[in-house]
Amino acid sequence: MNSPDFAELLGPALASAIEQRGFTTLTPVQHAVLDPSLRGRDLRISSQTGSGKTVAIGFTLREALEAGKDAVAPKNGVAAPLALVITPTRELAKQVDEELSWLYAPQSVKVASVTGGGGYRDERRAFAQGPAVIVGTPGRLLDHLRRGSIDASAIGTVVLDEADRMLDLGFREELEGILSFAPTPHTTHLVSATFPRDVRVLADKVQTEPVNVEGTPLGTANADIDHMIHLVSLSERTAAVINLLLSDPDSKTLVFARMRSEVSELTNELKSAGFHVRSLSGEMEQPERNRALDDFKRGRLHALVATDVAARGIDVQDISHVIHVEPPTDVDTYTHRSGRTGRAGRKGISSVLTPPAGFAKTSALLRRAGVTFRVEAIPTADALREQRQERLFTELTSDASGTADADWRCAALAERIVESGQAAQALTRLLSRVGITGPCEPRDVTPHAPPAERKKLSGPSKAGFGDGPARPRPTRKDHPADWVTFRVTWGGLHGANPRRLFAMMCRRGGVQGGDVGAIEIAKTHSFVNIAKAAASSFEEAARVPDPRDPRVSIHRADGDAPRPKPAAKHHPAAKPHAPAKHHPATHAKPHSGGVKRKSHAEPKPRADRPSKRQVAR
């Protein structure tokens, strides 16, 4: 879609705002709400998280803003908005305010937000500016309507954003109260990534002949998110989080815990380990929450640790990793949690930590969520140390490492050290002084093999835990003289099976299926035969790290220690190998310091209006 299409669809003012923001196309949900046949209709808008729903909301307000553009706001600081947008949390209200402000800036449309925890004086001052759109949390909006500081007589559109979450928080009465102030006629739009039964019941009550608008069909998984399950003992959850953070130190990571006490405890443990982290939970005052979010957006933190309630309004486009310290209890929660990453076309990872005994329940949850997932081992301490060393070596030796901007004194000293013949000794001391492990040393985390698959499973989840149907494999008799054996640092404890190893060899080594011979799987590594004629090119191609498997290395087995006798010899045509039973006694002592579960759930935030009813601030 080019610029003339923007002007035709949106009009010159909105097209100008979109172009200035750098948009080159509209997302499916944004395009869908612009259908001329929807004008004047109540809408139920569904689309996966990160798909541009907030801008789509802005487009739905066009009609109300055009119809009431000549309205005159009452005096004495009373607002007479043309549209209301209701959100479940203060953070989401602020972000919707920011998005609508730039979208309608060319038309000089003012937007104000009102939320629990904010000052009434500042909100009344904003009302005096004559905002055409007011965004707010349910309790504070209803409070202003009852006080008379918001005159609802000119409202043409009311939008309920994240409708499912507002009902989860107990806002039904507040929502119905706000809608009772809106004049007749007006349009009511519900926006949500999911539409469970209670949302449909509310929609039927407050909407008239609504139209379903699907940017993406309900239940469609975000293809930009890589979903993983990590089997981790309860006592090693903190250690697992530490290793995941160390595995990608430059990523922006959001960590979910279920209760406030767990958020606080995990935050303190990560700080003690050397990470820059902050927490986000319901009991925090608004200024503190704003500072935490601002630090996270600006990349000042290794991670933000949050509860579901507090993180619902987070709309940060470049979150690259979401870690679930424990599996969520329902599909909707997983959808919203994981949807914080993989936004606006960017790739992301969703990692779920679950104890081995909970694997069946967690895998069933992800299947119900409609996502394809795989089981991955937590990065080992040795692998993380090697990864850090390789990264540092690349940074120090790369031609583009920025030496041209280095202080001339540093360059002169480096040359002097080289001339002295003591470069290796000096570098050793320097690296020891600065440290090469990152914020902290990686932890030892006990590996766990996935439980045996159940025969009743079928389809994509049967052979590879949701990885899709198996690829047909050749059958042949292997002759040792015709094959070269390669060692792969991926074994049964990590979830390896013949089908997945076969696919990896073809992808990493650039070979055809007929070049892959017998496969032997041990606990922590595997051996794969490659046709002798293709071995050299395979070795060269497989040496290049693969972003999909950064911790898996492949090299010739020549010269290795004697190979362990495998439980069975596998061929790609054989059934997946069942890893040997894990015996904890054969591993290093687990790292202590897991997140302790509390018996109490996170209470709902206190009211944002002078009432004893609990509503989100």
C-alpha cells in the first residue's frame, strides 16, 4: 500500500500522521476497520496481540470526531468528549493516549487520560483544554461522570479495549455504569485478542447488531513467536532464569510470575546475581510503575519482572523474550503473556518453565492455545561460558569493533604492549580484571528428559511435541567405508530424536536426505553418519552457528574419546528414541534459590475512585 492509498483510505490528515510515523502499509486489523460498510455499526474487533489494534481503535473514532467537530466544550473545566476509550490498566491508558495523540495531531484533536492514582487537579486542568477523546480506567472514568466533570452528552463512540481483562478484574458494573451515561444513539466497540463467553454476554447487552471484525481469526497463533518448554525443577527456577538471561544478554526480556510475592522475591534474587532488573506489580505507586516501564523501554534493564495484572498494558514493540517462571493456568493468559513479544513483525521467544511432572499439563495448554512448540534444555553453564568467550572474541577482533573511535592513549598503550612481547600475558590479566562471564557466573541446572510420549497423541504433536509431521526418510544399509561420523552436542536429555536430528543435519549441513545415514542418540550428544562424498561440504556448512540452534555444535567424531554404547542404533526411518531415564545423582548438585510459591493469590489493585469496591488503578 503506497501513500496515495493512505490518503484515499484515511483522508489527508490521518494519512499525513501515518506517513510521518514511518508506516508503509497497514496491518490486517487496521485495514479491516476501514471498510465503508462498517460505518455506524457496533464492532467486535479481534486480532492477535501486537497486530496494531491501538491504531485500529483510532480509526474507529473517525466518524465520531468528524460528526462532533463543531461541538463547543462546556466551561469551568468540564470536558465534553466525543469519544471514550476504556482500558483495564493505567499503563495501557497512557499508551493508548500516546498513540491517539500522534495519530490525530495533524487535526489538532486533543486527547486526555484519567486513571486511578493520578491527581484530580491535573485531570481537571486537562479537561479545560477541551479534549475530544478521553482514555481512562473504568473506576476513574465513572467517578468523573458521576461528579459531572465529564459531560457525556456529545459522546458518539465508546471503545472497551482489552474487554476480557476488564471483566477478569471485576469491572462489569463500572462498564455498564459508564455506558449508561452515553447518549442514544452511539456506537460501542469491543476490542480483545480473545472473546470468551463472559465477554460475549456483555457485548450482547451493550451492543446492537454488532459486526465481527477479525484482523486475524480467533485462535490464530502468532507465527513470529518461537514457543519453548523448559523442564526445570522448582528449586532451580531462578537458576534457569539466570541462564536464559545470560544466553541472550542484549535482548529485552519480560519475566512473568504469578503473585506479587514471587515478583518481589525473583527481582531481589536477580539483582543479587548482578542483573539490572525492576519489578512491576499492582501495589506499586504510579510514579514508581512509570519509572520501571520507562527504564524497560529505554533498554536500561536486563529484564522486567511483572505480574499478569501489571503487565497487561505493556506495549513495547521490541521485547524479544518472554519467560514464564511457571506455566499460566489458562489459554487466554498464555496468549496475552506470550503476545508481549513477536510484535509488529519482529521475532520473539516465549519460554515456559515447568517441572517434569507438569509437562503433560503444560504441553496440553500450549496445544489448546494453537501454537507449535518444542522442548529445549536450559543452556548449560559450560555452553554459556563458551558463548560469552566467542562473543567477546568477535567484539575484540572484528574490523567493525569501533577501534577508530577509541582513545588514542589506549591505542598507543596497546601497541606498546604488543611490542614488548607480553601481549598474551597482558590480555590475560586484563580479561581477568574486567570479567568475561557477564553480570554473573552461569548456574548449573539439572537437565530433564521429556516424559515418554503417549500413544493417544496424534498429528503434529505425536512425533515431535508439536513440531509438525515427520519428513519421509530414506532406508539403506550403511557401509562404514562410505560414511563419515559427526558428533552433535545434542542428545536425548535435550529432546533430540532421529526425526529432528535428520532435519537439523539437512538444514545445517546443506545436504540431501540421501546423504544422512545412521543416527545414534546418547544422553547429552548424538552421532550422525554423513555420506563420505558430502562430508567436506557438510563440515564446512555445519561449522557456521545457526540462530535456531545456537548452542548446538557439529564436528567430526575422529579423534574423540571412545563413543558411548547407545541404547539403540537409529535410522531416520525408525521410531523416535526414548531417552534413558534420568538419575539426579549423576549430576552436579542443583543450584538453590528458586522462587517460592505462596498460598495467596495476588489481590486486585485498590480502587481508583472513592469506593470500597476493588478496581484496577
